[in-house]
Amino acid sequence: CKAKLQAWRGTDRPSLGAFVRQTWASEGLGGFYRGLPIAVLGSGPATCLYLSSYELAKRGLAGIPYLRDSAGLTHFFAGFAAEAASCVLWVPIDVIKERMQVQAASSGGYRSTADALRTISVEEGLRGLYRGYGSTLVSFGPFSAFMFLFFEQFKQWALQASSASTLGF
């Protein structure tokens, strides 16, 4: 329902409750979960790519003389790089999921996740699958950069505090 609300055009947008009732009446329970298979199937590999590329970027950036002396900058740029790499999977997943969510079951749209992937690829090519890559990177890149910067700093503080602890763990 959220995606349908976001995609609504016009000034007389119905309430969330109205969208829920209409979706239930016209599409049943499945109307609330359209696009879920691609999100579930793609999340594992995309998250693995995200975390792996962060670690690889962190190691690679640590070899640059200027960044070697600044762990914070290394973590910041590695976080941004991880977002850029993982968006190679996340953006097509999101494009397919969102398109499936906003189409009505009766509209003759995509029959399945595979059909959506095939149709978008054939009709729009890679540009269609990666629509929004730039805006996704602009919005989530800084988030990932700061998240890893803070994660690494808090992890360091936690390790220092635990080694100074007299509790034995």
C-alpha cells in the first residue's frame, strides 16, 4: 500500500485505510505482498555484496598514504564504495519490486518477478533496470559512509572498554 500511496497522482489521494480496503477487495492478501519474492531472493546476495565490498574497499583504501593515517576517512569512503557496489544488485531489485507493487492485479501487468525482469530488460534495457541508481547513491551513499564511520568508531570504543573491564568478558 505504501508504494501505491507514493505513486498516486492527483489531489484527492485516498487515506491509507481506503487503500488497504481497496487492495483487499480487489486483490486479496496477495495484493499486499506483490514484489516480495524479488526482495527476499535478492536481499541475501545484495547484503553479502554490501558487506564484502566494504571490507575490500577498507583494505584497499588503507593502502593509500593519505588515508592510512586517517581510519575515519578510510571507513567513510569504504562505506560509500560499499553502497555504490551493492546498488548494482539493490537498484534492479527495487525497480522490479516497486513496479510490481504499484500495478493493479487486473491491469495485465507483470505476471511474476521473472516476467517483470524479462519485460523491463527487453523493453527498457539496462537503463530501465538501473533507473534511479544515481539518486539512490546520492541518498544512501552518505548514509552508508557515516554508518560505517560510526560503526567502526563505536566498535573500537567497545573493544577498549571490554579489555579494560574487570568483569572478565
